Amino acid sequence: MSIVLGDFNGDGKLDIAVADQQGNAVSVLLGNGNGSFRNPRLKYPTGAFPTSVTAGDFNWRWETDLAVSDGNGNTISILWGRATAPSWGR
């Protein structure tokens, strides 16, 4: 399992993104701002068997993107972020 922390929805609170190997997705747990997190209701599809996730601004748009390595396909999925909402891949 791989996790990364960041403010993925632009609300100033720390969130968690988790590589979900069984679901072939990245699950996002939005932060409450007090050290607790909401249930992972947000899932974004990736390639087969995601093994690692990292966050960064990969397209220089001042938004947090996610890069996910896909173990079974030997590929990398890029989930582009939007500062106003966690809406990767749309």
C-alpha cells in the first residue's frame, strides 16, 4: 500500500490519497482539519494493480496532481488535479 498527503481539494486541510490495489483506483480521504479524515468516498480509476502514488504539480498549473505506478501494466497513470475540487481524470 502507498499513501501520500496533500491538500487535494484546495480547502487548506490535509487529505490522504491511497493506492487501492484491489480496486485499481486511488482512494481519497478528505481531511476534517483536526487530524481526522472522512471515509474514502472518492475513488479515481488507474491502471491495473496500482502500487505507488505520489503528489506534485506536474503540469505547472498550481494544482496538486497524482502520479500512480501501475504494477501489472508497467505504466504510470497521471491524475490531473483541479484546485477547486478533487476531480482527477475529468
